Amino acid sequence: MSNYYLLMKGDFAYNKSYSNGFPLGTVKRLDKYDQGALSSLYIVFRPKKVNTDFLSIYYDTNKWHREVMKLSAEGARNHGLLNIPVNSFFEKNIIIPIHEKEQLEIAKFLKRLEKIIALHQRKINILEALKKAYLNRIFPIISENIPRIRFNGINEEWERYKLGDLGSVAMNRRIFKDETSSNGEIPFYKIGTFGKKANAFITREKFEEYKHKYPYPQVGDTLISASGSIGRTVVYKGEEAYYQDSNIVWLKHDGNIDNTFLNQFYNIIKWNGVEGTTIKRLYNKNILNTEITLPSLIEQKEIGRFLNILDSITEFHQSKLNALKKLKKVYLNKMFI
């Protein structure tokens, strides 16, 4: 094949294409296949006198960026590609252990860590798939009133309602831009920071006044994003915070529906008048006209409790995964020069 390189398993390729998160491109080893073909736009090489597992991990760090930055600074960028000549790439310096035994030990250690990380990721994937399967079986399909999975001793049919039959849409009082600051006492969440870290704040005085005068979520209420990526949810846990009116809302009700059940229902909800459209806004009428099928309050609580336990297990493994990834990042930074 003209204009293509033939790679064998274990060969490396440098993709000079820069993108978000990879300002200097990436270097990867061919691992999954015995052979592969790549465009001549790539720089390909077969290492000698170095452990390739070590080198593969080395190129997952940013330690090689220093030398490549020098090369890229000398040439222009062309159609998304760094202008780095092949000869110049091979002349760059990298710092590695002299003894292959040390290279091997470093590679073995980090490969073990990667396997542990992959194991935790698989656990999370399995738990998420299990949760999805339970949601599809615990909640009845639209045309039915009985789910495919029931809890012991419960056999009553579910009843169909609209969310508007159960409550009303509530939101915080409007906060104007000149009432916020970049630092302060009470975080103010806008749609862009909903579920993330707030970058705006209001005074405690304003918070206390509005909290007592106007609608404010109760512990356990599920906040919903009504614009942008509509339908994203955050359970309010009692923290002192304020939320952007009309863009972040919740269903205010008198306890005729269990909040944990409602929060789980939002995972499978099909908003009235929104599904199948390009609408980027969830209006009050969309929420209130959305249908929901409800079991008894006892069964609601059982379902909510069961699915929350599954969520807690997933969150536990996710926190372990995040810690392991952070640990790997520290090791990569400390073990390579």
C-alpha cells in the first residue's frame, strides 16, 4: 500500500494531530492487533534497547512534551498537524533508566495498577448495566400497570397520573447578576455550574431573606435542569445554596409521592412534548403534563431504597476508581523525569 506504513504488534506511532487534552498529539503502541496500517502522516518506529512496556507507559505521561515543544515551536501548524520532521522527532532526548531491569520493574508495577483500575471500571460498567436492567423491569412500560419485578407481598396494580396531579413546579427567586460576586458566603448555581462547582455567590443576608420568603427545596427534593442539557438531576441534601430561577426547578408536592422513588423515575422519564424534538428547554407545562405510573407509597419506598443502595455501591466503586486514577497520576509524575 502506497502512502501507508505497515506496523507490527509492539510498534509505536506518533499522531501529530493536536486536540483538546492532547496539545502535542499522542504516541501509542500497537497492542490489539498483530498488524496495522497507518497513514504516512504518522511517525512510526520500532524501539531498540528499551523495554516497550516501559516506553508505552512513558508516552502516557507528559514528560516527553518538553522536547516536542521545542520542535513544534520551530515550525508552523498545518491543518491540525504539528510540523515536526521525522528526523527531528528521532533526535529528541528522553530520560529513562539505564538498566532494563529497572525499566521492567517500573512497567510491571504500573501495569498491575492499570489492571486494578480496569477491574474497578468493569465493576462500575456491570453495576450501571444492572441498574439500567432493573429500571426497565421495576417500572412498568407505558401500556401496562404492572411491572415485571415486584417486591415480596406486593401485587397491587400501579395507577397512572400526571406530575401536575401530584404537585407543582417550584423554583428559587430570581437573582440578578449585580447581586452575585465571584466569592462569597452562599454558592449560587447557574445552569452551567449545576451539579458542579459554583463560580458565583450571594450574600448570607440575601440567602436568608429569600429562603424564608420564597420557594426553597426540602431535603430529598430532586432538582432538575430545565435548559441546556435538560433533565439532569441533583438531589438536594440540605446544603446552603441557591439556584437559578426557571433554569433549575423541582416538583413541590405534599408527600403523596416518595422522593427517592421520584428521583429514580427521572432516570427513565420521557418529558411530555420534548421527546423526539430539538427543544432545549423544559417548560413547566412539559413537566406537569408528563405521565407517571405509581404504586402504593410502601412500594415506592421499597423501590427507592433498593435502587439507592445500588447507586451507593456504584458510587463507592467510583470513588475507589477516582482514587486509583489519582494515585496512578502521582506515580507517573514521580517515577518519570
